[in-house]
Amino acid sequence: MPLLHGIYTSNHKRLKFRSRFRTGAYNLFPEKVHNPFVAQCSGKSYSSPKKFLYSFVGQDSSPLRLQLFQRKSSRNDVLVANSTSYFNAHSRKKDHLSQQQKYCEIMTASKFSLCPKGTSGASIRLFEVMKMGVAPVIISDDWIFPSGPLWETFSVIVKEKNLDRLDVILEEREKDYQLMGELASQAYKTFFADGVYFDYLIDQCIDIQKYQKIPEALFWHLRNFIVRYWMFQRR
């Protein structure tokens, strides 16, 4: 990754040569990873009846998520559940579809959906809730946001150290959840929907080329030195 130009889902602030990378969405992931029920409630979930202030159903794929599962909320209208034991997006079980449907029903009934980092800085959940029209709560300090959307208008960005203040933070934004969900849906349609995503990728490629600081011939000539230096730093 230090060598290859690219549009990656999980760019983070610790990357070297950041001008060579841009962040993208999850459209090009294998079809089996995508939840078919997301499209069925696409774009209008902000106007659905709400049962939860916020929710999160996901796997314990990071220390941050483990901390989230161990945390106790002061409210009764909050749902946080660990799905590791019965659901895995990459390996199908008998009740896979029913669990995917339940997942969407919970998000539709939530004013906010938590999107904490998992195995990497990003989460496919963020783009799912945007597509559905639910206001996302992004908890991932090092992740580099995709360019284009005005993220602060439709998402709540919470520092990882403020996880214990979730209730207070979202209570302060509760009155805005419907507008934020609508704006999230609009942002998804503008930048990440299947009909526009190809153009978005090309624009990001052009942007990488425009702002490249080191000529590619020179960069590639130094590739062995760059990799050795990068591995030395990691050690």
C-alpha cells in the first residue's frame, strides 16, 4: 500500500505519502457482503417511526467495539448488541437472511446508527445507513473521510475517548436526526450510489494525479528504499 496509487476504503492518517491515496466507498465489494434489505428501505428511513435513540448491532472486531459492548447506557431506548456468535457477513449461516433483515429493521427504527471502526478504520455500515437515510455516528479517529460530502452536516463525529459520553452527545443532537438522515441519503445519492460512483472514482484518480508531489518515475525508482524504511518504522 505505501507504493500503489489507490482509492481505498480504509485510508488512515498514519499512512505515508497520503497524496497518493483517496478514500472510497464499498460499492465494489463482493455481492455476498452486501445486505439486500438495505436497498428495500433505501433513502426514506429518516421518516420512519423510531424506537431507539441509537443502535449498534455488529461484531467485536476491534478493541473500540469491545469497549462499546461493555458500556452501560443510562437510557432505555438504546440497543447495542454483539452479533459475533450468530452472524458473519462473510460466511453464511442458515438464518443469514433473517439476521440481515433484522439488522435493517433495527437501523430503520433508530434515530442514529453507531458506526465504530472495526478491523480497519472504516465500516461498510456507514454507507449502508447513509443509503437508508439514517444519521450516522462515526467513531474512528484515524480514518480519512472520503472527499465530497459535507460530513459535518449529516453525521455526528465522536472521538474514541468520548465513548462514555455518547448519551449526552446524541441527546443534544436528537432534534436534528430527521434532517440529518435526509441529508445523509442525499449525500449517498450524490457521491456513492451505483449510478454515479464510477464518475466519483475517476474524479479521485484525477485528483491523485493533480496533487502528486513526487514524479512517479522517481518514486518507483526509490521503491525498495521506501519499503525498507516503512518496515523499519513498523518494527
